[in-house]
Amino acid sequence: MQNQDTRFYKLINKIFEPISNSLVGPWKRRSLGILSMLLGFYLGSNLTVYFFQKSGDRILIVFLMVFIIEVLIRIRSKIKFNRRPLIILVTDNLRIGCIYAVVLEAFKLGS
């Protein structure tokens, strides 16, 4: 059965496209996509704890991480590509993993 081309279907495709693009293609592309997402999660969870111990202000650290990630998104959106290069895939997955770690940390803290 073929899916209808509705606005909801387009929205779902737009949301899950970065994740699905990292899981298709040759093994090099898939493995780098998954490893960069896991590395982003690792860095996001450890950097917040490390810098929190150094400065004592968790909100400032999370704000700076989100600010850096937003700058990366703005830079990426300005550049047009015919085919997504591997460095863009790695950067996107690092960003997704880092944001996931920050959100998970917020849920653990109950805030």
C-alpha cells in the first residue's frame, strides 16, 4: 500500500530524514553515522558534568552548548550541497547525540 502525500507524511519524512540518512548507504557511511551519534551523546553528557564541576553553573554550560550547536546549524543551512558530504553527516549526528544527552540530563534532574 502506497502512502498518501499528505502534509503530515511530509512532516514525518522531514523530521526523520537526518536519522534515516545515517542508516542507509555503504558500511563506511553507516558506521560513521552511528559512531558520531554515540560520540555526540558521550561528549554531551560528559562535557556538561565536567564544566559544571569547573564553573558550578549548569544552566550557563547548557546554554553555551546549545548556542554552539545552533551556530553549526546556521552555518550548515547557508551551504547548499547536491549530495550530503560525510563531514555534514558526522556533524549532524554529533549535534543530535549532544542534544539528546542534554535533554536526557534535564529529565534525570527533574527540571
